Amino acid sequence: MRADREAALTALYSDFTALNMEGGWHRRFPALWPEPRRNFLPHVWHYADVKPILDRAGELIDTQQAERRNLTMFNPVEGNIYSTVRTIVAAYQMIRPGETARAHRHTPNALRLILEGHGTSTVVDGKQVEMRPGDVLLTPNWAWHSHSNDGAEQCYWMDFLDVPLVHLLEPMFYEPHPDGLEQAVEQLEQAPIAFRWEDTLAHFEAEQARLGPNVPLTIELGPAQLDTIALHMLRIGAGQTTAPVQTTANAVFAVVQGNGVAEIDGERHPWSFGDTIAVPAWRAHSIHAQSDAVLLRVSDEPVMRKLGWLRSRQP
Ligand code: 1HN
């Protein structure tokens, strides 16, 4: 009787497999778990390591060959070859004097943080804005964008895109501009897609007047224009540390100025100007500054909030 049942079960389970199905009571891997598994790894990429590599690439690869001379930072978690955290990819890009990165558009949302160099501008849907250090410039879903360096200096910046989220959900569309560059272009000093460094500093001053001098400040670059990505600037004074937090939002931090140490899941990660810090979902973290620091936090908070999955707590 018992042996009959065992044989019947074995037959049942092999029929599952043959038909590409599985019993909820028979899984080899659980489908549900009590709280987020920490999957992607905390990691820091140092600009001091990246910059010479961008410079070497600059001597070997031109913008004819590479539509964008960019280096993407892939998380060291096993099996990953692209994403910086689950939903976001971060890249460094450099453009040399006289070069143009041709216009294209794609469904992934993108933004840039300018690190170094003057004389380069970006054109987003026909609006040309200069790129200056500390500025954050947006290229939303399906906006045309190109970059040109008409100055004398190499320009370095960081790109952040929701490409991994688009890969996951699959609504990828990409199109090169038929003319290579947009034809009718209007030059703008202020534009809704441009968050200027001077405005960020003024915003911090106003926030400090409200909260006092001894606490780290967080401001949002808004109103939000990217559906999937939230942008916050953090100002952390020398010796200050942010309150530890654990959140379902995936984040990448970029260092705009200063240096310090990020504590992520109990491990210390030193950072300085231009570095990229991957803080994946549910990794408890706090950030300590050793000199007056500003960091940009790029996160998928709007996605988590919209879908009812944003949960944050003090670890
Ligand atoms: C992209 O289109 C740009 O337009 C930069 O400057 C970085 C990284 C991955 C995929 C597309 C750009 C990118 C990118």
C-alpha cells in the first residue's frame, strides 16, 4: 500500500516536470520568504581607478566607434554582468574636446552627474544645456539626447539609468536619431531637466537654516520627472554620520565632494570624490563624512512606492 503510494507520487512528480509544472508543496526552492533576501552586494568603485582607464579608452576608441564612451559598473554578485544594483546601472563617461556623442533615444530613463570639465553641453529634446561640475541633468524615457564637447577640456560625468528594470519588465525600445544630431536646437541656461549645482547649494543653505548646523541634510531634486528614479542630494558635514536605515529601495550613491566611510551591513567602505557606492535593497547602511561632503542618491524609490513595496526602518 505504502510502496504503491510512493510509486504513484514518483510518477506524479515526473509528470510535473515533463509538463513544465511544479507542486507548491514540492518546490526545491522557496517562492516566498519572510523579508527581502540581501542579494546584490555592497560595493564601491573608486573614480581614481576609473579615470585613468577612461583616459586610456579615450586614446583608443573614438565617438564614431563608440556611440558613448562609457564604462558600466557591474555588481560583483554571482551571475551578474551588467547591473550596479537590481534596477539601476551606473556608468562613467568621458568626452574629449571636439567630440560629439550622436543623438539617440530609448525607453530607459537616464540622468547624469557632472564630475569634471567645462565646455561640454548636452541636447535633450532640442534643448541645449551646458554641463558643469555638480549639475544633474535628466534624459527621461524616450527623450532624444546627444552630448558635444566644444571646449578645451575633457569632460567626465556619471550616468545612471533604469536599464536593468527595463530588462526585467521588457519594454525596451531604442532608436538612433535619423540625422545623427537634432537639427533645431535652443540654448537654455535654466531648464526643467537641469538641476544646477548653485541651486543645490542654495537649497542646502535654506534647509540648514530650518534644521540647524549639526545634522546631515537631505534634499530632493524635484519635482520628480523620472517615473522610476528618485534623486536626493545629501550634505554630511565633517564628522557627521547619517542615521542608519534599511529600505527596500535599491540605491546608488555618487560622491560629489568630500570623503568618508560608508558602513553597509556592518562593513566599512571608504569613499572619496567621484566614487560610486552600490547600496542594494535591505542593506542596512549609514554614511560618515570625514570632510564636508555631498552625495547624490539615485534610487528606485518611486517604483517601490507606487507598487506598495516601499518599506524602510531603522535597523
Ligand atoms: C546611454 O545612452 C548613455 O546616452 C550613457 O549618454 C550611458 C549606459 C547604458 C545604456 C545607455 C548616454 C548608458 C547609456
